[in-house]
Amino acid sequence: MLKVLSGVWALLVGIVLIMLGNGMHFTLIGLRGGIEGFSAAELAVVTSGYFLGFLSGARLTPLMIRRVGHVRVFAALGSFMSAGLIAFTLLAEPWAWTLLRVLVGFCMSGIYVAAESWLNNAATNETRGKVLSAYMMAQTLGIIGAQGLLTLGDAATAGLFIGASILVSISFAPILLSATPVPAVEVARPMSLRGLFVGSPLGTVGIFLLGSIYATQAGMGAVFGAQIDMTASQIALFVAMLFAGALVLQYPIGWLSDRVDRRKLVFGAALLGMTSCGLGWFAGIGMGWTGGVGLWPLMAAAFFAGGVTTPLYALLLAHTNDFLSAEDMPAASGGLVFTFGLGAILGPLATGWAMQGLGPFAFWPVLGVTFALLALYALYRMTQRAAVPTEDTESYLGVLPTTSTVAVEAAGNWAAEQAEAGQQTDDPS
């Protein structure tokens, strides 16, 4: 593993720094928005702006790279993102923050496309799985670490936003100074939603619902914490728990994924997510949240609800690939990323409006209902089509919802190669 990482360490260091800055900014929006008096509905629009920009960037960045090259696009997007993070403190208006979030989301999507192209180009068929796993680990650790950095300053000042901007700015140095040669970017045209649904109904519907869940957790989690008067340290811990759970649950869910009917696993993980949301709601409504009472049940709810979200994303990708040919996987990857993005735009809006009308603890029922819909649809699909034999399924790789089409395609190709290699090993001829 050390030999594998020696060739991509600079990329991984850069990604950790980027995620530290981006992870800080995600939570800061909720913290500073509460200080500025923004409503839950206004912050929901601000949150959705990021995913609108992210979706746009996924489509346009490959075209930009083909026109002017990797390095120029990467450097330009990094500069715009760094400037955007500082600009949040200059004009505290919901419409301005929404535009800035669109900009930051667009830049982050493009940065992912460029970085993942370099990463994929640096890997071989034998090392791609380990390289992608290290990349996903670097992203997760960066997001969790960002929450710790938030405790070092005051969200009411510009200091933390400036710190996030500095982290993003310096993150490009190790990548740009060592990432050679410059790879070509070839992203397949996304499969139509109709074609995707015909190929894998559960994968399509599930990814859409999961987009809503992930964006709500990542974008509205800090808003929820601020509105129930958590301290800044408690909010940082709450958001960290949403992502820390994935580190613990990713392996066991991945291990089971290659051994049981994946639809059953989707149903079970979604059921766990729904139950966790019920715990979160009870911690506030049933136990009478006071800032101390109910804190650790809330943290446990965040750990498990967030913990199943990332593995579910990878699980649904693997399930979709089980029903596709290797030739269709790249196009399906683009379609799934687009479907996820649609859900990510709509999810925070629904949650914000619910929190605005019913109170901050409506955060949990909205998430719980979405998990329930995913569980019920997985149960329904089990009655409509026979399960794929476990020996014929594609291998599972823990892809994160934050990755671009490049990483999703690379993971799909790796999974197909692993499955083919396994079949050849099992074939005595």
C-alpha cells in the first residue's frame, strides 16, 4: 500500500486540504447564517445553490479542460473558490450567499474532475482500487478534520472564512507542482434518465432519494444545530458524527454487499437510517431538548443516519452496475451523478421549508421519511425481479457522494475488471 501511495501522495495531501477548507465552509454557512438571522428556508436555498453549481460544473468542466487544459482550469477554479469563500463575509444577504454557493459548488465540481483525472491516470489496473480507496479516505478525513478546525475561531468574525480560503489556496500547490503528466479528460455522455430507470429502477430512484438525504445532512445539519441553540463546538461535533459513521460502517456494508442480495442490504441500511432519524426526533421532542439533555442521543442519531448514507451511495452504484454491460457503465455513471444532483438540489429545499413551518426538529422526520421511501422501494423491487447471483455481481468500492463522474466511472471499470478476473479464476478451463 505504501508503494501505491508514494506515487499519489501529493494529490491526496491536496485533497485533504481542499476538503478541510470546503468542509469548514459547509458548516460555517449554518453557523454564520444563524448569527445573521437567516431563516431555515433561506439557508435551504443557499444550501441548494451549492449543488446546483456542482451539477453544472460536472457538465461544463470537461469542455473547459478540453479547450484550455487541465492546469489552467484547475488554477482558475481554485482562485475563484478561494475568493468566493472570503466574499461570504462581505455581504450577508441570502441572495448573495446563494450566488456564492453556486460559484463554490461549480468550482468544487471542476476541481474534483481535474484531480480525479490525475489520480485515475496515475493508477494502474492493479492499483486503481487501492488508490480510489485512499482518495475516498482522504476526503472523509478532511471533512471530519474541518469540524475540529471550526472550534479554533469565532463564526461571527471573518477569521474562519479566511482560514478556509487559505486552506483551499495552498491545497493546489502540491497537486500542480507534482501531478504529471497531464491526463486527458474523457467523460461519457450521460445516459438518459429513462434508459437508466429501465436498466436499474432501484439504482435510479435510490440515488435520487439519497441525493436528497446527503445534501440535507451535509448542508442543513449545521442549520439544525444552530436553530436548536447548540454551541459551535456541539454543531461541529454533530456534523463530524454525520461523516464519522461512514468510516465505521463502510467496511461491514461493503463486505456484506459482495455476499448477499444488495436490495436486501439497501433495505436494511435505509431502515437503520430511518430508525436513527426517529431517535434524533425523540431526543428533541420526547426527551425535551435543553442543550444538555438529549445531546448524546442526537450524536448517536447523526452517527448512524450519516453512517449509512455514504455506503448506500456506493451500494446503489454497485447494484446498478450489476444490471449493465461494461460498455454502458460510463454513460450510466454520468446519469447517476446527474440524478443524485437533482435530489441534492431538492432535498434541502424540502427540509428548510419543513423546518420553517414546523420547527427545527422537522429536520429528522424529513430525513426519516426519505429513508423510509428508499426502504419501501427496495422492498418493492425485490418482488419484481430475481436477484443477481452473488458470484455474478460487480465488486463493491466505497465511492463517496462528493466525487465526480470521473471517479464513479473509474470505480465502475475497476469493479467490472475485478468481477471478470474473479470469474476467470473460478473457471477451471
